[in-house]
Amino acid sequence: MGVRRFFALGLAAGLLFVLPSNAGRHDTQAPGWFRYALGDFMVTALQDGSIDLPASAYQGLRADKIEALTKRAFALSANGVPTSVNAYLIDTGAHHILVDAGNADCYGWKLGGLTANLKAAGYEPKDIDIVVLTHLHGDHVCGLAAGGNRLFPKATVWAAAEEAAYWLDEKNKATPPKARAALALYGKDFRTFKPSDAIAPGMTIVPAHGHTPGHTAFLFESKGAALLVFGDIVHNHFVQFAHPEVSVMSDANRAEAIATRQTIFAKAAADNTAVAGGHLPFPGIGRLIKDGDGYVFAPVEFAPKP
Ligand SMILES: [Zn+2]
């Protein structure tokens, strides 16, 4: 065999070897739920889906710096920064409290994995008796509806009074029609709270205004353990933990959102309180470590037992 023919055959064999062959390759993912024990409470993180947000959605640092921080983490695809949409179910023993309800099909983003993941985690929508909403953006509200009906037939749905006053005011009409329609399905079972209200034992309302006028976090406490479910305090974890002064385009009041983020980060780090975020990488639960002027996020690890 001539040298040239030898190489030609070798090349052909090599090509055969590297030709993609996906037949039989597993490409399904584990269901998007994650269990986290909190004293006597059991928390189940639920993923609704993931969207790509453009790096240009962030303001407060030079655009090239934001892009560099994101690229450094290999997290900038052609479509933007992958951003999870999370909800949290807290089983307190007395109540099944769902924090946020996912996007369903609002904003043109096809998410809506919440129901399937809830069921995969062992629950049915009828098990939920309380839904608390961090705010009334569609990606937290639209999942209250399924096929034009209430997804949670037995739930009372709560949002901050300021939030409802702003978003449901006819003259604003800022929240997507689908989100308004989803809320309307709950009629008198949609109620508003003020910070001093006690909706359920073990849950405290923590005003966290700025992202929206009535944006709210919820602190869950049991047997000395605490978890602050803080909604949309962070959208880009690569950037905003290190630089809490960076805001996202959808922050209604940038200065207030930045001040709230700084306050919540400082307190959670000082108290060693775990946090859970609506757009942190799933399951979105972890702790904050002070690092210079910013913070480092220490995410929870998967373990066979929560
Ligand atoms: Zn959101």
C-alpha cells in the first residue's frame, strides 16, 4: 500500500469515527425539582423553564465589562445569558405555600414546565392552598392559569397591596393581558397583603421594592433555619453578586432596586440566611459570602437526601 493510499484510508476511517451518530443517545433531562430541608419545613424548588436574556439588559457597569464578566463564566450564548425561571413550594405541615407560579406562555417565552415538575415532585395543583407572588410580572403570574382555568383550584393567591394597585390599575395596563386574565380567574381568592400581615405561621413578609413597586420577599423560618425567597433581586448572577449596583432593564425604579439588593445581600450574608431566587441557576438556593464590595454566591449541592 502506498503512503498516500494509507493516509487516505486512515482519513476515511477517522471520518467514520467522528461522524455524529445520535441514534440511541439519551437526551432527556431529570424533572426540574429539588428538595431542600428547612427545619420542620420541606422546600421543593420547581423549575418553570429557562430563557436567554440579552447582556444589554443590564445597566450600571460599562457594557463591555458586563459582557466580559458573563463571558468569563462561559455564559453568553448567541441569544444571551441563560436565565432560569423558578418557583418554590414550602410544605410547612399546616400549609402548602407556592411562591410564584411561573411564566406558562406569557411574553412569547414557551416555558410552563411548572405543573409537570410539581407533579413529578409528588404534588398535585389541588394540594396548594396558598400562593404568594413576589410581584406581578408575567413570568411569576401567568402560570396561575392552565387552559383558561385556575391551575390551583383550592388556593388563595396573595400579592402586595402596592403591587396590585399599580399593575391592576386600568390606566397602567402594564402587566401582560395573560397575567391579568390569570389573576382574574381567582376572583375573591385573589387578595392583597400589607407587610404586617401574617398569612401563614413560619412565613414573614419582607418588602423588597424597586424591581416593581410592591416587589416582596418571603422569609420562611423553622427550628432556627431560615430561607429568604427573594424573587427578582438578581437576574444575572455572574454580574449582580459581584456588582449589586448593576440593575436590569425591567427594574421599575433602578435606584430603589439597587438599594434593596444591597440591603438584602448585606443582611443575608451577615445572618448566614439561605436565599432562593426566581432567576438564579436552578435550584436557585444558596448562601451569600461577602467578597470586597460585592458577594459570592455559594449554591446548594445535590445530595441523595435533602
Ligand atoms: Zn421575573
